[in-house]
Amino acid sequence: MIRIMQHRRLAFVAATVALGAVALAGCSSTNAGGGETGGNNLTADIAAGSVGTVDQFADMTDICVTDAEPGSITLGVVDGGGTNSWSKTVLAEIESEAAQCPAISKVDYVAGSFDLETTTSGITSLAAKGTDIILVIPDAGPGEAHLPAIRQATQAGSIVINFASDPQGKAGTDYLDYTDQSPKFVGKTKAEWLVEQLGDAGGNVVFFGGPAGALVSTQEFEGAQEVFADNPQINLLSSEPIATNWDPAQAQQAMAGLLSQGEKIDAVIADYGASASGVIRAYEAAGIPLPLITTTDDNSLSCGFADLKAANPDYELATVSSRTWIGRVALRKAVAAYLGGSDQEPSIYNLALFEDSTGATPGTVTPEEACLADAPADATPSTLLTPEEISALFG
């Protein structure tokens, strides 16, 4: 099992390297500074806004080099969702990373349950308690909805780093940094795979997102739109992402509604792998052969691929990493800032495909290779958790 995990991680890194070297330059310039421990909530040497690939990851043991008292750094995490297995894995990854830095105390966690008031209250409450580092997934509402609370926490002196969803605002002013995949790049990656698979014949494509207006969904949708605009044989059936709240049951219901209209759908893009599982259930219930699917990695998709392929000869699957590891990056940057150190790893990651069932994309693994045979269906194959940590997480 450990050997398979190492193979999968190497393939994950190789897939990003295949994009070519990407310079550490991007949305904003590096926040210069550093300084005394605990004083860098807006200026720090952390390459804020830089763009790159996962082969440029830093190491917490190189960042957490201090004689700070064990447990002296307080850490809070606010997840605008927090209701699904993705969020559960994200928190476990942050806790795993924090364990490598003895100066960090336990994680104080707030799940917003996609309620904006609960989420923003969580941010301001942590700040009011004087929490040193606050990591935020600002996805409980659209656009700049979280910014007032984020600004308030920053003004109170907390180091605030957002991750996994674009908070809008300005790094170095409203918060220290925002770290994530590039959703637009991911949208292009998925769309280009579909164009290759559908060929000159083209076909009809639908796009499933999360909550209505979620930026991570709308930005990925924009990337796909750009690719399809250059390929008129592809017909994107909706003008915006189909909202599912990243709930497989809602995705199944939405897909069932589309299938009942009788129009042939040749391919599905979903920005969350569990949503794709709901899509598959809708097809099976309708007795219709599966289409091409591209989404984020999900253990049920990987481990179940062979059986589905046997029953659906035209079915193919491509995934990008679910980036449950992105909170690790946010934490490393925050710790570097707090300790007055340096962290030059990228903030924004251009992700290539992680899995390709066709085997045609260099650097990818097949679903069979990605499958975590000893983990539950809702595990994430591209996680950086160890097999032992996965077992402890899911029981």
C-alpha cells in the first residue's frame, strides 16, 4: 500500500512537471518583509500570488525552525462548507502539517455549512479571541461576501490566508495571501481532454458546479468556455454551472432532470468528484450508457472504474487532483510569516490531469492505479495523507 501511495504521488508531481517549468511570477509581487515573530500579518517573504506547480512545494520542517515555545502559535480554520468528505480530508491534511511544527497548538475549527453568517461569524470570533493564524475557505457565498470579516480579522492582527476559493480583495491589504489551484486553468485542462476525446464529431456537454455563484465553479466554467469557443463542434448546454452544493444527491437529481428531457449528453464536467458519482447514479437509474466524465479525483470513481467500463464500453474518466493538500500550503505560508521566515513556494497551482483512463496523457495514472483499495469510497486518491492517516481519518 505504501509503495502504491508513493507511485501515485510521484505521478501527481510528474503530471504537473509535464506542463513545463512555470516561473514564480503571478497575481502580485512577493510581499517583502519578514521581521519579528508574530508581527507579519500583512508583509512577509512568502511569494504571495506566485504561480507554479506542485514540484515546487516547500517543507514545513524547513519553515518551522524556531525556539518558539511548543503550542505557542494558535491556529484556526474556517471552512465555508465543512459538510463533506473533501472538507474532512482538508482538515486532516492541515492537522498533519501542523503536527510537523511543535509551536502550533491544536486546530480550532469552524464549519460554515454553506451559511454565510455562520462562516463570517466564525472568522470574526477567532480574531476576537486573538487567534494568531486563521486559514479560511471563503465559499459560503459569492464574490466578496466574506471580505468584511476577513478584513476585520486582519485588522485585529491575525495572519489570514485564504485557500481553495477566491476571496476577491487584495493580498497584502485585505489579507496576507490566497492559495489555490487556478480554477480557470483546471477548466481548460478538463475541456481540452474532452475535445480530444470527442474529436471532430463533437457533442453536447454539461457542467456541474457547487453552490450557485461559487467562484471556484464559475472560474472553472470560464476556462472550459474558452476552450469550447475555439471548438464549435462542442455544444455546452448551460450558460452557467449547474448548482449542486457539491452534494451527490443534488447532482443525481439535476442529472436525472436533464436526462428526462431526452437530449443526448455526450460528456460531463463536474468540479467535484462526489458530484460525478451522483451523475453516474442518475445514468444507471435511467438505463442510459455512461458518457465521458472529467472531474476531481474520488476513490469511488477510481476503484469503480473497471466495473463501469465493462458495462459501458465508451465510458472514459479523467480527473485532476482534488487538492485537499492546499491547506498545507496555506499553513506553511502563514507559519513562515508568523515566525518572520521565508516560503517561496507558489500560491496558485496549475494542475495537469491526475488520472486518464485512456492512458494517453503523459504523467497520469489510470483509475486502477489511483484506487486506494483499503480506503473508503469517499477518500481522495491524490491526498498527501499517509495510508495510516487515511485509515485513522475514515475509521
